[in-house]
Amino acid sequence: MTQTILAITGGTGFVGARLIDAALDAGHAVRALARRPQPARDGVTWVAGALEDTGALRDLVSTADAVVHIAAVLGATTRAAFEQGNIRGTRAIVDATTTARVPRFVHVSSLAAREPALSDYGWSKAEGERVVSGGDLPWTIVRPPAVYGPGDHEQRDVFRLARLGLAVMPPPGRLSAIHVDDLAALLLALATAPADRAVYEPEGPDGGMDHGAYFAAIGTAVGRRVLPLPLPAPLLRLASRADRMLRGDRAKLTPDRVAYMIHPDWTADPAKAPPPALWRPRIALAAGMADTVRWYRAQGLL
């Protein structure tokens, strides 16, 4: 097997960390951007800097065979913050990759990009896709659905509520979900295959499901049968304001996230599924949720 040098943004985050593990396990080398000093690790070259640092981006991609752009702003409270991270940041890494003539660019977007009018986050991800697809890059775009698994801190409160027998959820709707290791495997497969200028919407082997099935799987994983409590949109908006009052800038239920949550259909489009010859999801929801709970408990988070 030929070793590939992967340049990764967002390598210290939830998805990026698992991608680094997968790349190293497969015998590849990694160059990863990091704002803060990171522990030394065989096979990984940490490049100090951020997306607004053109010199750091130049160093990051200079010897790369593929770039995987994962870094993103998820829970900002202003449109300007989403623009800075998800549009300008994407443009910066695209420019650096184009200048360095890197032959593969994998961009991690979101299903939210399908509905840019719903939220500032969705708008920024859609515009980020325009930046990627509008240039001369050999690109591939991936729109993950809900991502869960070991290392995820975003859904920790959901699992904690499930321990109490409660499942506070959005209004009735449907979603797709994918285990982080399945997503990492897809990103690695795309980074080591010829770029195809396609947009993919992956999902786990369970396919689309309603909110109740997703939260019931969380309950089963923590050993409780949960009482589903779908919240109407006005109540979610009220809860968002309360979260901001209680946790300030650390609030997770932002108004923008509520706008995303109340949309009734966040299932992956089967017509945009990755080619089965390239990748197939392996981790079913029940097994993946159990895996996640074991990690939370091992970290003392549940």
C-alpha cells in the first residue's frame, strides 16, 4: 500500500480526531492544523495555526496528497461568526490547496446546507460548498447527518436525561444518523481515491428514522426506557433563551440550532449515497449507541 500524506483541518475535534486514528491505523501520515500545542504522536505532524493564518495553511498542505477540511463553526451566536469560520475559513484552505496543487480535496459540509434559509449555520455551510465547487479543485463534498459516537460532547446532556427516563426531543420529524467511525472511514476512503466532484450524503446502516426511534436507542444504551417529550417550536425557542441566560456563550441550544432542529426531515438522500464499492456503513445504531455510552462512562461523563 502506498502511504498517503493527509492534511487535516479540525483534527483536534470530534470527527477529526477519529479520522487521524483511522489514517494512522491504515499506515498513512497526517499533518494536522491546531490552534494550541498538542502532545507529540508518531505519524502526526502538528502545524500550529488557524484557518485565518495563511502561512500555517501553506505549511499544512505543502507536502500533502489530500486535504480533508473538517474544521467548522457549529454553535455560534451571530451570522458573522458563521461567515468567518465556515465561508472565509473554507476559502482560505481552498486557496492554499489550489496554490499547492494538491490532487484531492474532501470538504465536510452538513445536511443543513440543503436548507440555507433555515439557519445561519445552514447558510454558511451552503456558501462554503459554493466556495469549494466554484474553483478548480479536484473536490468531493460530504454532508454528514447527525454524527454520534465516542468523543462527542454535543449530545452528552441528551444521554444524561435518558438516564432519568426522559427524551426531550424536537417536534415530530425524521433524521439520519452515522457513527463517527463510519464517517471517518468514508473520509479516509475519499481522501485516498480520485476526486470525483460529487456531493455525498452518507448515513448509518439503519437508514432514516423518526426522532422517537433515535432517542429510544439512546435510552436502551443507558439501560432505561425513555418517555418521549416532543417539544413544540415555541417552547424550544423559549428554552433556547433560558439556556443563554443560564450558560451564556456556553449555551448549546442557540436560536440558530433551534431553527435547524424544528425542520421535519434531516434524512440523507439515497440518490446521493456514496458508491458501495468505495464505502459501506458498518455500525448499526444500537451497537453504536452502546459504544458511545461505554465511552461516556469511562470518561466519568455519565
